[in-house]
Amino acid sequence: ATNSAITCTVITPEKQVLETQATQVIVPAHDGLVGILDHRAPLVCELGKGDLRIDLAAGGEKHVKVSGGFAQVLNNQVTVLTEQAEIIS
């Protein structure tokens, strides 16, 4: 097993909403859910509206409601750029 973590950052035009260490991030792409683990190949995907799920490295999970935008995966970092983001848990 690996204890590698991914850094997940959620940004809106107004502010950085969240930055945290995660073991997995599941993004609501416009055409379905995309699960991201550490050491994933670089990716950019368009987001739809939905629930961004972050499995926290410290345990537990966070859910962020996002509406549109893009997610970029590069060098163990997931950056989510979205018009609106609301942490729901």
C-alpha cells in the first residue's frame, strides 16, 4: 500500500475555497464521474454540475458542490476551477 497523497485545490473567481491532502478525488466531469488517484497521468477535463468528493488523507471525506469549470491533474495536484463552489460536508 502507498501513503502518497494528492493535493486538491478548489478555486472560484472570488477565492480559494479549499486546499487539502487527499488519497482520492472524484470529480463530476460533464460526461460522468472521474476518479483520480496519486501518480495519475496529466489530465484536463470539463466539469458539469455536481458533487466533488475528496477522500481526505487524514481520514473521512469532504463534498463540494461545484458548477461547471475545469479540473486539471498534474504532478499529484488536482486543481478545480469552477464558477461556484460550496462545501457541503
